[in-house]
Amino acid sequence: MQTFDEFWPFYLNEHKSPVTRALHFTGTSLSLFILACAVALRRPMLVLAALVCGYAFAWVGHFFVEHNRPATFKHPLWSFRADFKMLGCALSGRLASELQRAGVSAG
């Protein structure tokens, strides 16, 4: 894969289960909340907690639900970007069409 646009369908195929996607959404949302707290409380160590929280939820989905390796291991920046794109698509109602375009059942 040479571009994020090539990576995106692969990423969606690695997140076929609605449970995995829900875990990602939970982890990403909690991470954003913790980051906001880090800024509001001026506690930089909370940034580390935000990263751990986000990845913990995501990796549970990969290891115990999807039974695959997180894309983070090979494509960390694209994976990070795709987490937020997937959340944005879910919040805007576009995720089902993105999954369909990638050949993944919305579940």
C-alpha cells in the first residue's frame, strides 16, 4: 500500500465485526475526553493515559474479536488517522456506505 486511500479499505476489512468497531469508538472517544481533561487540568501525563486507553480498547477488539493483528503494527500513522475517519463516518452516518464500498457487511 502506497497511499492512505489504498489503506482505508484494508483497514475497514480488519474491522468487520460491529463489536470491534464499537470498541474502537469507545476507546477513541474516551481518549479524546482524557485529552481534553489533560488540557483543562494542565496534566500532560494524561496524554499517555489517553493513548493507552485508545489502544487498549482497540487491541481487545483485534485480539479477542477479530483474531487479527492491529494495523497499528505495520501502519501506525495511517491506522491512527483511520481510527478517527471511521469514528467520523459513524457519527455522520457514512460508515455503512464506506463498509459496503470496501466489501464489508455493516453487520
